[in-house]
Amino acid sequence: MVNKNTALLDQLWILCAFPSVLTEFKKKCSDFSREKRKQEKDFVEEQAKEMGKKEALQEVRGMLSENVAELPWYLPNQETMEEMIHDHVCKVCGSKAPEGSDAYNFMVNKLNEYKRHIAAKLQMEEEKAAVERKQLFTSGYIEELHNMSIRLGGNKEAQIAHISTDIFDRLSLEDRLREELKKVEDKKQETEDEKARLLIQAGNVSEELLQKSFLDIKGMFEQKGRAETRLVELERDLQDLKAEEDDLRKQFNDLNPQNGQVKVYRDVHRVFEEIAKAFRKAKKENLRRFLSALEECANEYLERLSAQDFHGEIRLRQTVEESTEIRLYSSNGTEIKNPSGSQETVMYMSVLFAISDFTDQKRDENYPLIFDAATSSFGDSKEEGFYNVIDKINKQCIIVTKDFITKGQLRLNEIDQLTCGVYRIRKADNFDSHNMATIRTIVDKIK
């Protein structure tokens, strides 16, 4: 996630709408620069014209009436003019110039004109300096703006133009992540609801126990996965070893010993090897036949014990560990993963009856079968039929149960429906509740 308040300045997001402003800014800066150059050119031309006028005026002032240039105003100089006026003599031509004469008045006028020229020259110098000091633009703001527009162009302008795309991509990403987060939260809530339902269905089982069981099952599956992987590796190694064995056996069979006794030993070895193969094959075949016959017999008992109820089909399968598993299947070949308590009880009881039959056939031995609370998982409607079916089986069966007893009293009307023998085992009265040695057992024959 991006802090949008910080990104406004740190990542220049605030400039997302700036490209159009930047374009207008660059155009204005260019216009300002062009206008300034034009005005400066006009200003320089105007200054040149003004300076030229002043110089031309000065030249005109120095011309005589006959358009002949007079002597410079600074000849003779002020000290010489003042000396000639004081001495009443024109020291240029040597003629007398008494006071009031034309020569005297000319020299006085010449002196006054000199003074006026001095004053006018000073004034003109000041005006010229003022014209030269005069500037049209006293600051470089337009150049600074123009340089700024140049700096903001090129790569910087492209970077700024891409900011709006970055913002859109970031907001789109956050929207997508927000949707995914919502889905995950919904799924999490569904999981928690399912967990609560499982805890309710589990009854008194604590959440910690369920968690431990889950971890145990998970660990078992992980071990199973590793074992399966290891099994594949071992099977591959076994195939390699078998191939190596076959190659060595072929090399052994190809040997042609010269000694007659060695040939006899070789032939004896081959005979014993074939006999061992036959025994191994017979053992597997006998086990297969035995399991098949036991399975058939167990299913016969299963059908008889279950009467009209659903009972499925028992299958006996040999596992890799050379043990046998008992499974219950439906007629369509689907395994019944979670059989009911009564179905499971009848399944194992049928296998026990089948084993008993095989013991009687093979060893001529028959022994009683004792069951403790065999019908604890049965319903009341199934108990009576079950006991009557057991009574018709050619086996001595002793079943210890608390069926047909309600609050310590026998339900005789239901017992009368049974065809088997019924005995009641109970404690005798008047025993010491603190001394177990005083307890006596009484066996009453009911029927």
C-alpha cells in the first residue's frame, strides 16, 4: 500500500494534472522571451536615435551664419579671455580694445559663450549618462522563467506526464487487491463458520483436541507422501537389482564346469531353486484361495446376521505388510468408508464365525464364541431378530449384554420372543458396599 498523502509530494503525485499547465507555461515563457527581445531591440534603436540627435544639435550650434564653422568655443580659453578683457587688448591680433568698443564687447560675449558651453556640456554629459543608464528591463525574471521551462521539458516533462498513469495503475492494483482481500476474508469467515459447526457436531471435544487431531492427520498424510515417494525409489532400486540378479544368473547358467562333481552340485542347486519357487508360488496361491474362501463364508454369515437390513459385502485384501484388511463395500464396488456401528459389529462377527468354521474343518476343533455387549450399537427393533439368528447358527455363542433390562427389571414379553437360552447374572442382596469380598453373583435361568 502507498501512503497517498506522502506520495503527493514525495512522488510528485500532485503534478498529475500539470502536463497541460506545463505546456501552456512553456508557451507563455517563449512568448515573453520573444517579446522582451523585440522591445530591447526597439529600445536600443530609440537610444541611438536620441544620442544621435544630441550630437547633431551640438554640431549645428558650432556653425556660423554663412554655414562656416566658427572657432571652437574653447579657443581661446577662459583664462586668456579674462586676461585680454582686463588688459583691454586683443592679444590674438594685438589691437586695442577699450571698454565699450566692439572688440571689447566681442571678447566679453566670447567669454560668456565659453561659460554657457561649459554649462551646456556638463548638462549634455549628464543627459547622455542618464540615457546610457536608462534600461528597459531591470531584472532577469523572464530569462529565469524561460530557463525553468527548459528544465521542466524533455525527460522531466515525460516523467511528469507518466505520473497520472502511475496513479491509475496504483489505484487499480489496490482495487484488485482489495477485492482479493475481501474474497479471502469471506473464505476465512466461511472456514470459521464451518469450524464452529464442526465443534458443535463434535460435542464435548475441545478445539485444541480437534487441532491436535488435524495436525496428526496432516503429519500422517505427509509421512504417507514421503513413504510413497520412498516406495517408488525402492521399487526402482528393486527392478535394478532384479535385472542385475538375472544377468548374474544368466552368467552362472552359462558356466560349463569341467569337473563332474561341480556339475552335480550345479544341477542340485537348480533343482532346489525350482522347488523354492514352487513353494513360494504355492504359498501365495494358497493364501489367495484361503482369503477367497474365508471371504465367501463371511459374506454368508453377514447376510444371515443382517436379515433384511442393508449389510453390503465383505472383502479381505492382503496388504504390502503381509497382513489382511477387512473392508465393507457396496454392490457397485464403492467402499463404505464410515459404516454404522451395527454394520461394523456384524462385519467383524461374520469374519469370526467364518474363522471358527475353518478351524473346525481344518483342525477338527470347535470352541465357543464369547461376545461382550455385541448389540450395544444396535437399535431396539434389531435386537430380537439378531439373537434369534445367532441361535440358529451351528456355533456355541455366549453373549453378555444388558439388553431387555429396564430399570433393573426384565422385559419378559420380549424375552419370550427369543428362541435361545437366556440366563441372568446379578449381584445378591445384602452386600457391603465398601467391601468387594462380600459381593456374590447369582445366575438365574430365565428360559
